[in-house]
Amino acid sequence: MKGLLWILALLITCSAAYYQRVTSPTYPSVVIIPIELQKYSVPFLHSHTGKSDCPISLQIGDISVKGEFYYRKYPSQSEMTKLEMKREGDKLVAAIPNQSPGVKVEYRVDLFKNGVQLNYTISKPTILLFEGEIPKFPFFMNLAVLGLAIFLSTWSGLLALFGSGASKFFSMLTFISFIIGGFIIAPIVHKYAVNDWWTGFPIGYSLNNNKFFLASLVWLVVVVTIQRKYNRVISVVASLLSLLIFLIPSTFVENEVVLPVGKAVKGFILPIIMNFISA
């Protein structure tokens, strides 16, 4: 029985991780652009990593199509900078000048065929986030601990629901995983990416940060009530709530709210860890 529960927990974790990936605010959105009888699927980027300019490339084979590229920092009421897109074979290309980590840029593309502007629909303004390079070790540690925390949360809930009862050991391990992942490793990655330790509650709206915050609170309740008879029910509820929290699409908040940049959370432990890794 436990073998089947283990496989089920692993499948749920992998499915949740994949869903997290494709609903990330930095995941490219695909826009369908109809040109006469042809339809072109064009990805619009939402993130760029590194110190180079961000290339915007639209693969549109119709060489009679021309493009005008507009961009400006986000949020801003200033006039957008205009660039003529260059034709490189079957692609129209432009580039956004590199920005500091954490800076957002709003951009749009106007396409023309034989002097007539083409119509296509984008449900939201295209916002692109410039990110710093994240070293491999903290990056993969972040993914590993996040995956472990979701797996342990799911495993603990399944054990409480179908097994012999809630496991105190796994409940405690789940809580520790969320704490380490959400409040030590994730802020380090966040600092590298957007030059800020924390943009979640109570100083910001980052849903990714707030997911760890809420999940940690949920499992804190489990740990506090670990000696109670009703802890088994609480463990099941906590597991379900944690899964639902991490299934909330990050785009639900991230693309709607301007995240504070440059307001690093002051602290003692994290800067020491950061300096140690950078050494």
C-alpha cells in the first residue's frame, strides 16, 4: 500500500512542478498571428537572464511583413522607444537594451503588410523581467528543496488519509523543508535574480514568495497540533491546502502587480550565506 502511495505522491509532485513551470510569469506566451491564409505561432518573452541585450525574434516567413518594435520601462508613463525590426531570413528581430536585475520592460510589436497594419490579440501587455545570472548550485538546490517540500507534504497527507495515520516524522520534515526552501534558499536565488532578498508579505506581492510563507504557516499548525487526536485530519487538510497554494498560477499576481525592486530585506544570516557562496 505504501508503495502505491509513494508513486502517487511522486506523480502529483511532478505534475505540480510542471504546472508551476508553464504558469510561471517568466514563461513565454505564444501569440497566434494570422496573415492571409497562414497562421504564425510566435513566442513573446517574459524574462531575460544575463548581461546581454534581450533579443526579440518573430519567426514570420512572409518577407513582405515589416515590424515596428516599441518598449519602455515598466511602470512608466513616458513615450515608448520605437525601433524598426530587421529582417533576417524568415525572422523579424529587434533587441531590448540590457537592464539591471529586477527591472521590468513593457513592449509591443506592430506588424504591417504592404503598409496595412495587421490585427492580432494579446490579452495582457507583454512585460519582460531582466534577471541576473543564478549560480547553478543555489538554482538546483532551490528546485530540489521545493520539489522535496511538495513531495513530503503530499506524502504526509496521503499517509494520514490512506495509511496507518499521520506521521509525526514526515510532518516535521515537511515543515522544515518549507522553512529551509522558502526562507533561506529561495531568498538567495531571489537576490541573484532580481537583486532583492524578499518581495513577498509583508513588503510586496510576489506570489512565489508568498506561497512558501502560506505553506509554512499551514504546516506550522500541523506541527503545533502534532500530539492532538485530530492531527490526522489537519495533516490531510494541510497537504491539500499546500498543493492548492502551489497550483495557483504565478501569473495571477506577478503580471498584474509591480514588485518592489531595490528594497532589500535587512538581515544577518542571509547576507553571510550570500557572501560565502559568492566567495
